[in-house]
Amino acid sequence: MTIQDHPSFAAQFQRLFIWAWLIDTGLFAGSLYSLKHHYMMLGWTLAVGFGVFTVFILGYGYYQLFNITCPNCGGLTTTQKDNAQQIWIAKCKHCNVAWNLKIGTKRID
Ligand SMILES: [Zn+2]
């Protein structure tokens, strides 16, 4: 099995989390601002929205991570963390390729 860099996953995944972070920060800040200015209904709605959105985005990110299609054949891969190299890889049995998702904590050169 050969290791290749996945062409698009890291960029998509990072974009998702940048947007999620911006929305989450906005909800949190809006909630604090509203509560401070005694808009209780709005403040608590935003606070609940913050909690729900955080759970949703973690679930969605998890789903994305474990449902990666192979860039070569379009088949579903098996996602694993390679503990030795501290990287996430998606294995395609059909192509015999391990896609390096490039979202690990360590870079391999
Ligand atoms: Zn494949």
C-alpha cells in the first residue's frame, strides 16, 4: 500500500472549521452581549444556539472524517489514525492507496 497526499480533504476540512469557528464566536459574543444588556430571551436563545451548533459541527466534522471518498475511484475509504507517524490516513482497498489527509499534528516530508 502506497501513501499519497489527498488532493483536497485538508483544505475542505480547514475551511469548514474556520467558518464554524467564526459562527460559534459570533453566537457566543452575541449571547454575552445580549445577556449583559438584559435581552434575556435573545441571550439564552443565542447561548443555546452556540451549544447546539458546537455539537452539530463536531458531529459533522466527525462524519466528514469517516466518510471520505477515494479521489481515484470514488469508493468509500477507511479512515485511521497512524499512531507511529501521528497522521490521519484514509485507506482505499480498491486502489491499494493510503491517502494522507494532512490534518495530523505532525508534517511528513
Ligand atoms: Zn480508490
